[in-house]
Amino acid sequence: MGHASLERKAVTPQRIMAAADVLAFHEFEEATTLLAETPDAATTSQRDALTSREHVAVAVGSGYGAPEVEDEGDKTALLQEEKPQPRFWTFDYYQSFFDVDTSQVLDRIKGSLLPHPGYNFVRHHLRNRPDLYGPFWICATLAFVLAVTGNLTLVLAQRRDSSIHYSPQFHKVTVAGITIYCYAWLVPLALWGFLRWRQGTREHMELYTFLETVCVYGYSLSVFVPTVILWLIPVEWLQWLFGALALALSAAGLVFTLWPVVREDTRLVAAALLSIVVLLHALLALGCKLYFFQPLPLEHVIPAPQATPLSPSILPPTSARSMTTL
């Protein structure tokens, strides 16, 4: 019995090959039967099934590594898209400061026209996104309007009084442009430099950036554009009234915006700085009023002809005889 069981348990290569042939034969018979019943059916062997399973396993196994490959590809693309920060002297650096739409510019102009206590133009309208588009075109518009209205003043005066001689004054365009742009850039530069110097002496003192300061000054000049047009009204006291209102609104916006910065400094420095800001603003408005809308100079007024008495030597003979008879 023991020898018989060992013979049964013994496995030889011949038995394995025989079993494989038997399985292949049975598989062939089953496939023949199925083809006879359904001729259009397709047959797959066990070897093909195992091969397909291996393919599925490989596909599933390769799926785990796919997200990692995609992530690495995304990182590489992002690194390639990132560009170095442009230098401040290049055009690309300032291109972002002109990336504003019309609604933002109109909102900032409206905010500069309606200041009130507790109002901060930088926090309420700029929101860490200063632009140069609005200040640039506001200064250009103001310079152009000043030059045009200054010439129109002489034209209207000539229509009222024929003794006034008008000649186009094109140099006013240059004077207006240089004055407005120098004020809108040099005064903010000096103010920003002074506040930066004071920041070194005061630890908790906030500071606006230079472009934010330029933006504040540029939008503060927008109120003078309609004011200059109203100066065409030939009423002297009304012109001064419009100028005073425009100056009050513009200067109030500057003071309310700069107060959160200068209040951390001493009272003397804060009061002196705000007084200088208002004084420079007043000098700009006063200079524009007196230069572009000044009374007419003498060379533009044609003197009226004066009657001169005639001497007896040039009198006609009839007049001389009448004088002798008298």
C-alpha cells in the first residue's frame, strides 16, 4: 500500500505533458462544439485569457505612475512659463500699471472728486493696484484744456471788443504740459523721499509706494479739468469761486489720504508737511489762473485813434478867409 501511494503521488514530466495534451484535446472538443452551435462566435483559449490578464495587470500597474508623470510634466511647464521679473527701467515693468479698464478709471476719478473725513484714496480705490494710465491722461487732458481755453479767452474778448488783436499762442501748450507733468511727478517724488527718510526715524510709520503717491496726485488733478472749462465764463468773481471750490476738493483729498501716514510722526512735522502740500496745490491753481487767464497785455490792445487839432497852415483857403473876417 505504501509503495502504491508513493507511485500515485510521484509526478514526472511525462505525466505533466500527457495532462497538458488531454486538456488541450478537451479544449479543442469544446471549441468545436461551440462553433457547431454558433458559427459566428469567437473562441479564446486559456493561454489567450492568461495573456489578456497579464496585459490588464500591466495596464493597472502602469496607471499608478501616470499621475506622477503628469505632475512632473505640469511642474516643468510651469517652470518654463515663469519669467524673471523685468527691470524697472524696461517697458515691460510699467506695462502692468496701464492694465486697467474704463470702469476702474472712472471709479477712481469719482473717488477723487468726492473726498470726506476718514477717506483714504489708496485703500478705498487703489487697493495695492496703482495705475499710471489715469494720471497720464488726466495730466495730458488738463494741459490741453488749459492751452485751448487760454486761447479761447482771447477770441471771446476780441468778439466783445474789436480793439483787441488776437494771435494764436501755441507756446501755451508747451508751458501747460511742462508745468502739469513736472508737478505731477516731481512733487510726489519729493514727498515720497521725505516720508521714506522720516520712516527711518519712526518705527511704526507706514509709507505709500512711489507709484501710489504719483497716482494720488494724478487723480487729484481731475477736478481742475471741468473747472478750467468753467473759467471761460467772463465773470471774474465766478472764476475765482470755481477755482476755490476745485482747490478745496483736490487739497482735501490729498490731506485725507496722507493723514494716516503722517499722523505717526510728530505734530509739528505732520502739520508742516500737510501745509506745504496744500500750499503747493494752491500755487499750481493760482499760477494757471493768472497765466492762462490773465488780463490782456498791452500789445494785444489796439489803441483808439485820437483827434489832433489842425494848424492854420494846413487849413483850406476858405477856412482861412473865414477866420480873418472874424
